[in-house]
Amino acid sequence: MRITLSVIKADVGGYVGHSESHPDVLAKAEDCLAKAQKDGLLVDYHVTKCGDDLQLIMTHQQGVDNEKIHKLAWDTFIEGTAVAKRLKLHGAGQDLLADAFSGNVRGMGPGVAEMEFEERAAETVIVLMADKTSSGAWNLPLYKIFADPFNTIGLVIDGKMHQGFSFEVHDVKGHKKVAFDAPEEIYDLLVFIGAPSHYMVKAVYHRGTKEIAAVSSTQRLALIAGKYVGKDDPVCIVRSQGEFPAVGEVLEPFTLPLLVEGWMRGSHNGPLMPVSIPDSTPTRFDGPPRVVAAGFQLSGGKLVGPRDMFADKSFDNARQQALDAADFMRAHGPFEPHRKPLEEMEYTTMPEVMKKLSGRFVDLD
Ligand code: F6R
Ligand code: MG
Ligand code: MG
């Protein structure tokens, strides 16, 4: 059975500030998707949240980039925005950057990760969702999952994976894409994906079967809007088990609370903390950035789950390390490398301050 798994998300209003999603907004989304399922458009769905982001996880048979599915997501975000406006939530409709739907939500603000595949006898999928960070946050974890034998022992000892994976990398500033085969080309690959604000891993494919293994959202809100309007807060779907990395290999990279851009005012670097879905409430300096993982088995397109994968105690040390790293980074206050470099900050007063002081700058001898 061919199934499409679509994860489409948007921040349509925060409660309180940018720290959480309001239950009434989630309930409205639930109503919208229940109706679409009843009408036969969706096979199944799950509505959840990561911090202030509303997450629509949907299965259907319409393929990727389908207008009906994207319109359903857009209309659901519009309905959610109406609830957010009624409650005067913060930043109601903040990620909806277009006035009207025009065929596809890509480029209109919401984040999208979709993949179509033939459902396997046991189809394990993990949906990763992050808040207070940007799309490149998946580069390091995806590299570790699909190319690093110190993370994924299956690359070494499981014949079904030994050939490796290929990485589709997007240059989000230059609007270009390029593919790399791992393991042979990992040094070339790392030249690019080590710069995650510019080059992002869009998808990963099994080199033997050519099956899709992972897909991420690579929308950069700031590039779409031409100014800061909120962080991308990306999502990523990873298929697991069998010819793909095991669940434990998919989750293992998050034991390192990697430093990502985002956090307060999208203008800082800080640790990505793996948490349970209820704990995705970034409150300390609007952070630290969070990642959650919803695990499902698919059965004829039905979403059996989710299991809240980072609720597990074995991520407690990662959380503690993230909190220690958060303290360490915060101690730098407004200084780099906690605060992002001038040219990359999402908020800045530099033009006004420069203008005000222009007459006071004198040439050095
Ligand atoms: C970061 C984020 C928050 C806001 C901050 C100010 O992604 O969303 O840190 O940037 O709370 O928000 P505004 O400008 O909406 O008052
Ligand atoms: Mg927000
Ligand atoms: Mg958010």
C-alpha cells in the first residue's frame, strides 16, 4: 500500500508569550482533521505540539505536495489563528505569511516534511519536531544517524545498511541542491552541512533500494518574509528499523545537546534539549531550544501511536547536560558566541544606533 506521510506545522499563536500552544487551538485542529478523515481525504492524523508550534501529522494517499492536503493544513492554521485571535494569544497567525492559499503551503510560512512510500510489513517512523531553532538543526543528527558508525553500528554490522545512504543537501540561500554518497563523500558532505544556516540536509535515501529514509523541512521563514518573523522550528521524518537505522540509532544523536541557532529572539546559540512532548515549554530565556520525537508504527496508513520517545529516563543526562550548557552559554549575556554574529541576528538595532552615532566616528590614524 502506498502511503504519504505529511507533517505540516505552523506557529499560529503562543500561550503564554512564545512558550506553549493553547489547548483550544489544538482542539480546533483536531476538529478540522477529524472532518477531513471522515470525508476520506486523510487515512489518519495526529495533532500535537512542540512549544508554540501546532503540528499536523497526516497520512493519506494523495502523494507529496498535494494541493488538497496543503489546503487542508492551511485552512486548519487559519481556523487555529481565529481561535488564537479570540484568546488574544501572542503572535496569532505569525507563521502565515500569505493572505490567501495558492496551491501549496511551501513558501507561505508553514514548515513541511512529506514522504511517500510503500508501507513495509512493519513500518516504523519517528517524527522529530523542534522549537526555538532553525531548519539546519537536523544536519548533525542526520549525519550521525545515516553516516557515522560511532552512532549507527548497523552501518558496520548489518548487511542491509552496509552500502550507506545518500544525502540531498539544499543551498537555501542559492536555491540549489546537490547529492552526496556516504561513506565515500563524507568529507565533501561535511564541508557544506557543517554550515547549517546555509546548507541543509533535505532528504536521505537508501543507496541500495533508493527508498526514502528521511526528509526534513527546509523552509527558512526569514528568507521567505525578507525579515525576521519567528524561528523556523523545523520538523523531520525518519523511517526506522530493517534497512534503516534502528529506533535507538535514530534517537542516539540527541544524547548530545548540540548547539543550535535560535533561542531568545532567534539571535542566540544554545543547546538543543531532548524532552517529552509535555515538556516542550521553552520558558528559560525563551528556551533552551527543544526537540521532541513522536514514534509511530503504520498499519494500513493508520498511525499506531504516538510513543513519546524522549520521555525515556535514558535522556535525563542529556537534559542535565543541556541545562549546564544553557547556564554556561547564558553567562556570556550579549556576547558572541552565545549571541549570534552581527550579520546573522534576527533582531538588531545596529542601523539606528549607527545612524545616531555616525558623526562620532573618526578615522583611525
Ligand atoms: C524565538 C522567539 C522568542 C521571541 C521573543 C520576542 O524564536 O519566538 O524568543 O523572539 O519572545 O517576541 P516578540 O517580538 O513577539 O515580542
Ligand atoms: Mg511563537
Ligand atoms: Mg515555535
